[in-house]
Amino acid sequence: MTAINKNLSNNCQDCKSFSISVFCSLHNEGLETLNQQKITHHYKSGDVLFHSGDTANGLYCVVSGTVKLEREDSQGKTQMVQVYKNGDMIGYRSLFSDETTLTSAVAVEPTEICFIPKKAVFSLVKDNPDLSLKFLTRLSNDFRMMEIRLQRANHQPATERIAESLLFLRENFESKKWTRKEIADWAGTTTETVIRTLADFEAEGLIEQKGRGIVITNRLKLLEKASISI
Amino acid sequence: MTAINKNLSNNCQDCKSFSISVFCSLHNEGLETLNQQKITHHYKSGDVLFHSGDTANGLYCVVSGTVKLEREDSQGKTQMVQVYKNGDMIGYRSLFSDETTLTSAVAVEPTEICFIPKKAVFSLVKDNPDLSLKFLTRLSNDFRMMEIRLQRANHQPATERIAESLLFLRENFESKKWTRKEIADWAGTTTETVIRTLADFEAEGLIEQKGRGIVITNRLKLLEKASISI
DNA sequence: CGTGTTATTGAAGTGTATCAAATTGCGTGG
DNA sequence: CCACGCAATTTGATACACTTCAATAACACG
């Protein structure tokens, strides 16, 4: 399933995602803790990091690849809550709220993750108070995004949400080929509606569909469609 | 408009909301800073603490009353993002994300607030590392709630969202008489839909409407209607 | 080169928004 | 304290964007 390496030789400070992670300010002892405690995992597309309802037992640090956070309701409708790429942290909310995870984390590409056990995280936070401030900043920004998404979900038509989803998913996760269903799960609509809307966008010359690929050909007009202005 | 008292005699440790606030663990010097720096405000219903787009310059600590956080889009549709009561903090997200506020804060009842200037907050956080952990915990919980609300907004009918809104608003903010529009702004629907749905609920014996008041007469069935089970 | 997953298309139904107009309830000032 | 005026609520009619279900087609992967 997932290859696990306790890779001591691979130091965090050499990680290509180090400088953009919350840990970038760590000094000697902190870095040592991190290096000693972290466990590197390799996931392939579709692998699950954790399931909804699991107890949070650590922090997942994305080295490369893409991970989606999602949640399925009783009727099988999926909401993609968040997407992560290199430098992002997963699972710290449940860690700090001390509850079981609400969402599942699923790799959508070949993904490399460093797992940092709960104890190590709290030890790091204790010794490096600015760390929690960095978490706070990230979470604040994520929350802000959720505020906007909630408003859009409630008050904007699917067409606009799909336009925005296309832009967001494409421009933040270049390597990933999103499926129609994934776009729908992010936009909060159905696969069929996404497909029909994509056809409309193509007819209007905003995008081009080759097979399952989607190419944005008129970014500006697509932005207009998304009504990014609120 | 708003009465302002720099009330040094009124100590935070005597505040009825102190024990449930993030500051409950503060010791001597911290408490002193808090007491010296805080400014007490009194707002009446409808008063605005800050507008969307304002620069965050401090923290608002609710002593008593109720404050709603909301955001209006270009078409005049309002999304109520959050509601606060005694012991809650307002504005710390913008403080930590270092951006202008996305939402406006409006008192919906006579409300007493202690304002703590940005500098004082950061000084407190610096000297009391566990403070930021407490903020983190609160924000994590709030985020979790937003995840659920986003999913509901996208995948559940207005009826269920309204049922849940009734329960949430009534049970967490007893003193406040919410208007149909406020319920709609929270549920993410229109005033008319709320009114029609309330009529349905009344016909089914779940609630009773006397004038503008709403009394929940069958909590269990209302919970069922809300599909609280996900 | 099959086989399962993903995408596509069609038809039908409906929940909810929208707009407009009437009514009620409430706080306020006379 | 009552009447007034305004805001909140109510009701009706209409429209349509979106979901749902089902069946077919295209693609990717081993």
C-alpha cells in the first residue's frame, strides 16, 4: 500500500518544501526533533491518509503531490473541503481541537508525506511559541476562504462556482488532472452540471476540452464568469 | 453612539465571562496588562463594531449581549458567518492573518464589549504561549463548523438548513429574538423561504409563532427535520 | 484488447428565488 | 397612552436553474 521510511538521512532543512512550511523558522534543537520524529510516507493516487472519524495522532506535511480533504454525507454526496500541496500541513485542526477528524484525506496524485507524531508536534510548539502563531495565521487564512465559499455556496449560481473552481484548481495544482466529479465536489454541485457547464464554457470559447483534459483559453472571461469581485 | 469607558476599576478577573474566555489562564502580569489596556464599549442593537474592509486593530471580547458577523455581496445578499456571545472573541482572525476584515460585526442586542488593542494582544501572546494554543483550539472548532455548514449549504435543502438554524440560533442565543431575515442570512436562503418553511413547521406542530416570536414545541422532530446525523 | 471507470446526453420533475403587493406588528413621539 | 409610521412579515404567482435517474459512449489502464 504505502511505503514507509524512517529516513533519518533526509533532513527537513533540505526539503524542497521547508522554506514555505510553518517550520521554516525552526532552529537547531527543533530541527533535530523534527528530523528524528518524522516518518516519510509515499502514497499513490487514491490512497487514504486518514478516514473521517479517525483520531488525530499527528501532523501530515506534504512534501510533493496533492491531497484532497473531503467528507461524504449519508446520501453519498461528497464535499471537497480543501486541497493541499507541497508545504501544506494536514490534520493540525483535529490535533488542536482534540476531536476525531471530520474529513478524510485522500491522495489524488503520487504524494510524498512526512508524518509528525502528535507528541513531537506539541513538544515543538511548546519550545517554539511562534510555531502556533504560524498555525494560527494559516488557519485564519483558510477560515477566510471558507467564509467566502460559504457565501458563494449559498448565494451564487453553480455556473459561477464552477468557473471559479476551474480557475482555483487549475492554477493552484498544475500537475493534477481533476475529474469532473472532483470539480463538482469542490464547487458543490453534480458531475452532470459540471459537464454541461463545461460544454457551455467551451462554446463560449473560455476553455477547450481535449479528451478529459481541460485547457483554459480565456482566463479573463472565465474570471468574469466567476464574478470574482465580491 | 457608543459609550466608551476606560474602566480600570472593573477587573477582568471579576468579569462574568472570564472563566470561559481564552484569557482564563492568565496570571499576574498578564492580567494587569489586560486590565490596563482594555477599553469597555457599550453597543446598542444595530451598532457596528467594525465594517468589512476595515483594518483589524484589536480584539473584541464579548462581555454580554450578541454580535453577528456578516458579509454582503454585490447583489445585496447577506451571509451571516458567525454569531458571538459572552466569552467569545471577535476579530482575532484578521489580527493573525494580517489582512483587512472580510466581514462586518454588528451588535444585535444591547452588548458590552471589551476592546483589547492589537499591541496588547501580541504582547500577551508573546508572554503566554498557551494563549495562542487556545486561539488555535477555538479557531479549529469554528473551522470544523464551517466545514459542516459548507457541506449543508451545497447539499441539503433549505428546509433542513432552516430547521437547523432555528435550533442553533435559539439554543445558543436565548435572549435574542431573531428576525426572519436573520434566520435566512444564517441558513443561506431568503426571508420568504424562511417564512413559508416556518408556516409548514407550525402546521406540523414543530413550532409555534406568536406575533414575531418563535417557540420550538417539538425539539426532537425539528432535529429530525434538520437531518442532524451526518 | 477487454473491462471498469469516467464522461456524456436526454428527459422530467421540483425546490427555491424573485418580484410585487398587502398586512401585521412594533417602537416612538406627540 | 394612543396613534402614527416604518420595518418586518406575509401571501401569491411565476420562472427557471439545477438535480435526478437512466442509458450510452469514450477513455485509460493493466
